[in-house]
Amino acid sequence: MAEARTRDDWSRTSSIMALIANVNRDPKKTRAFRPRDFDPFAKRTEPLKADIGVLKDVFIDGKIPNNCKEAAP
């Protein structure tokens, strides 16, 4: 319960921080900030990079890529 409240508080605080940062930024030099840029609870995941061969193996041939076999049941 306490963690949920903390997350909710940070959600609101990070929105205000993003608003203040965006008001004071130079649009020609930096991108717009998002609340998740300031939220310590926001998950920061980078998308997996895969070539077209992996997509072909998964969706056409039905194979599981080598690096994902541990996660497969």
C-alpha cells in the first residue's frame, strides 16, 4: 500500500517536473521532456534490435530464436 502511494506521488511530481522543464527549455536545442524522464519508478527498457531474418523465423517458420530459448516454456 505504501509503495502504491509512493508511485502515485512520483507520478504527479514527475508530471510537474516535466512541465517546468519544458517551459524553460530551448526547443531548438533539446527534445521535449516526458514525465517518465523524471520518474524513478518508470521502466526504462530499450527495444530489442533484430533483423528481418529473425522475424521470418518466428512468424513464418515458427522457430524460436536462440537468445529466447530460456524464456520458452
